[in-house]
Amino acid sequence: MRVALVTFESFYDHSLALDYLVGYASERREATGPAEFGVFVHREKDDTKRVTQQVLEWGPDVVGFSTCVWNIAESVRAAKAVKDTAHDTVTVFGGMEASFRPRALLEDCAELDFVVVGEGEVPFVDLLGRLNRGEAFQTAVAGLAWRNATGAVISGGFGQALTYMDNLPSPFQAPGFAERGLSRVLYESYRGCAFRCDFCLYSREYAPMRCFSLDRVRDDLAAIARSGATHVRFVDATFNLDADRAKKILRWMAGCEANVCVEVVAELFDEEMISLLPSAGVRHVDIGLQSTQRNVLEAINRTWHRGDQFRKNLDLLRREPALTLNVELIAGLPEDTPAGLRRSLDEAVLMLPDHVSVYRLLGLKGTRLARRADELGLRFDPDPPYELIGSASFSPEDLDRVNDLTFAHLVLFNSGVGRYALRHLLSACDLGPSAIYDDFVAVSVERGTYSREEIRWLGRHHACGNRFESPTLPGLELPRVRAAIVDYLANAGLPGLLGEHRRIATDLADFGYRLAELDSAREHIGKAAGAGQSELRVAPWCQRASYPPSVLAELVRQGHDLGELAPEEVAGVVFFYHPELGPAALAIDDATASLLDQEAIGAGDEQPPVLDVLRGLAILVPKEALISG
């Protein structure tokens, strides 16, 4: 029996869930019978027809789809396409989305044969064994749902979950893992969650939280390091839940060359743990705040939040320049109001993380919040991802205004371009961030730099799921963002915004733009270089001499480290691929730039000459046009 396992919309290069299924089933041949596995991981823009053709060319007897709220519609289309071409192929859904709506999926999708309910490893082995033996499905089976001969849906409820996690074979220690050439890797050191937030599916009512042994974690991480992966995301609900365990893991990861992302609770840090993060390769830290309003947090069962400790530890995290901090808020929570959301956003921005992500509330199937939606007066879109479309305190018009707010926040803060200018406006005009966001939207619409429709589309797209690591949306390209901010600063009618403040803020927007371009180039070069060569040696400053003393003084006031280079030493930054160092960047003077420009003449139209680097920054010079030493 050939078993194809498929997932769509994966931002990473593999599916941890599918790797687990293959490993667990492969070690239980006596239960599954003979089975050969093929895994197909596809990006969200992949064409369904092409993907289905690729899967069917492999000749599967069973096709299983790993589903989530973001890919369920694509999975249904693909299952129908499979059945249209290969009628006898068995189709199976599993994953979080399918687990909490097996009856609806089987009733609505005639092309779907089975749903695995809950954690998939044990029930999926049971299903494959029954299919291999040709057994008829007559009575309920734990962990499986299907239709009987009359079309009625039979469900055995949640299946058996693993008790001892080390019984799950490690995909990272499996033969041939390094040869898979995975760049972006997901890793799980424990399953489940100690907290019970009403909006979230991390906690599992059908299974307790369980950890892999520390020996297993150490060996897994060593295997990932040897593989040359460039990005590792821990999918643990709270990486720093157990301080001693987290510190041991961080010490084992010392010297890690990959970029590591973790999700944490800020209150649980201590100074020692924070000091261990950079050397372990941790670069991205997601911090779930959700709201700063006490009554809102209590309404969603987050009574453990401590605002003072949160702020203290966030400040400690900010002192580590290698870390990118992303604080997350949710719009539309029970007991919240538009005014309360604005207060939360203002307070979060003033804590000065690198990003503040604002997501609209989702009524995820299986959450306590979704079950209590009627009681709480919450109205969700019936289709995935089940966005909030109205509530007692958030009308549809209020949610439109949330999209406006989110858009302005994206441009003026999260993009990095307007961040320093925004901080200057906050001080000069004595206003909160959300008041400036309102003015920015009004001026942008009036001036035509963005239409109201585009503003709300961009704001809503970002507010629907975690887009922190996703590609830049059309409309948020850095040059356009800079142009919109500069136009706003020239036309804003904020109180106290005098001519000198406008000039300083405009220069600060230029400064933010150049830093954002450097970040963009760093990411681009890291991807172009491939595994094992993602480190960049980036000069700490670019075109510092172009800014007047008032701008430098404002950056110092905001706590920005200007580095140690004197202004006359640096004309710009050139990026290149060094044959020994790999991707690199140099601060250069005008004479050197002119010399390098001669080297780049033959690079062609796709790669601008080096002098353009001095004008726009962050241009990658092709290695064919490089100095060789």
C-alpha cells in the first residue's frame, strides 16, 4: 500500500506532523501491514491541479491531508481532485481543523472517506492496518470518523494520545535527514500547554501536556545543527515555561548558526535565561500579550498575567540587540472595546518592541470561546479562518476601523520605516500612537497615497493570522511606505508639529527606511547563500554624515546605538558574496565605490551597479562581478 501525505500553505520546508506519522507508522509494520510513504509539502501559492497531479503520479492508494484553519479549503479541493481522477483512492483528513469538525467535513465533502480525530499517530496506524487487511468499518473506532453504508457519520471521538513522547521516532535522527536539505525546520520539545486560554488550541482537553526527554531534545538539536538548517522554529506553546529545562536547552544550543524563533511568556524570564538567548541563535521572540486590560484577560482565562513583570522583562529583552521582539495583541476579545484595544496598542507600542502584531479574534473550532460564542455575543464568519464579524462591543464598522488602525500601525511602526519618526511625533505632539495612526489614515486617504479600500484590505489581511514571518504584502513595499510617510509628515496637522519637528521626523523616516532595507538585504542574502552561509558581516552604519546633528541627537534620545564609525569614514554599504567569507557587507568610501562600480559594469540589468547601492542601499552585487580576495 502506498500512502501519500500532503499539506498546503507550509511556510517551512517540512511538516512536523507528517514526519511524525511516517516515523511512527514505519516502526509498526506489524500493525499497519506493508506500507510505503511519500510526503508532499506545498506552499500556499502552489496550484491545486498541479499538486494533485504530482501526488497521483506517485500512485498512492491512500492520500492523507494535514489540515489547519489556513489550508482546509485547499485540502477539500485537492481531495475532490484526487477522487475525480482516482475514484478508488482513499482520502483522509487529520490535524487541528479536521479533528474538531469531522462530522461537518464528512457530510459536506462526499470525496472524503475518513477523518483522524485528535493526535494522529496511534489512530492513523490503526486505520492503515484496517485498510491493509480489508476490514469493514462497522462500529465506532476511537480516533476515527467515517460514513457508513447509509451515509450516516460514525465517530469514535478523540483517539489515544501518546503517553511517553520518546516512543515517537525522531525525524531529525532518522537516516537521511541531513540529505533532505531542509532550510526552515520546525521543532517540538513538548506537546500541549500548561495554560488554558479560551481562544487557543495549544491546550488539549483530550490529552495532558507531555515532554520529550532532555536527552532526546539534546540529540535532536545536535542533528538539526549538523544538517545545516538556517531557521529553526520551536512550536512549543511556551518555550520558557520550565526555566531550568529552557536554560539547559539554550546551553546545548550555544554557538547555533541558525536563526531560532521561540514563543514565550515574558513574565517567566529571569536575567540568566535572557542572557543565554543570543548565543543559542535565538533571533525572533514571539510574546503573547493579547491585551493590557485586566478585565479582558480575566474574561479569556489569562489571570496569570502580571503587567509590571511583563514590562520589566521586556525591557531586559530589549537590551539584547540580537533579538527581534514581537508582541501580539488580539482585536475583538470578550469584554474588550474599541477604546480598550486602542489603549492596549498604545501601551504595547510604548514598550518599544520591534513589532506589535494585531490579529483579529478567530473562533477556532474546539476552543472554549467558540463553544460559548452565543453566550458571549460573538459572531464569527462561518467559513475558515472564522474571523470575528461582530459582537456586543465591536460592530462591523468598529472592525473596519480596527483595520484602519492596523494598517497605520504596519506602516508607521512594524515596517521599521516610520518607527523613529513616530517616536519623535509622540514626544513633540504629546499624543498616543493610535491618535497619530488616525491622522495618518485620514491624510493618506485625502492625499490619495492609499485608498480606503486598500487600507482596509492591508489591515485586515495582516490582522488574520500570524504574518510576522511572511513575505511583504503588495502595497507595503518599503519605497512606497517611505513615500507615504514623507508625504504625511509634510501634510499632517498634528498639534505642536512645528517645522523643525517635521524636518527631524522626515530625516528619521529616511533613517528607518535605510535600516529596513538593510534588514531586507540581510534576509535576501541569507536565503541566496544557502545553508551554512547565512551569517552577514554588516557594517554598523550607513550614510551617517547625511543627517544633521538634531537627528543624531534625537536618535540618541531614543536610545539608538550609533556605532563607533566617524561620519567621514563611511559613504555607504555594499553587499557582496566573498568566495571565502560567504555573504558579507562592507562600509566603503566614495573612491572604493567607484572602483567596485567598474567591476560591476557587466552585471546586466537585473543587478544594479554598486553606485546604486550608495543611493538606495541593500543591493546585492552578483558574485560574478566581485573582487576575489
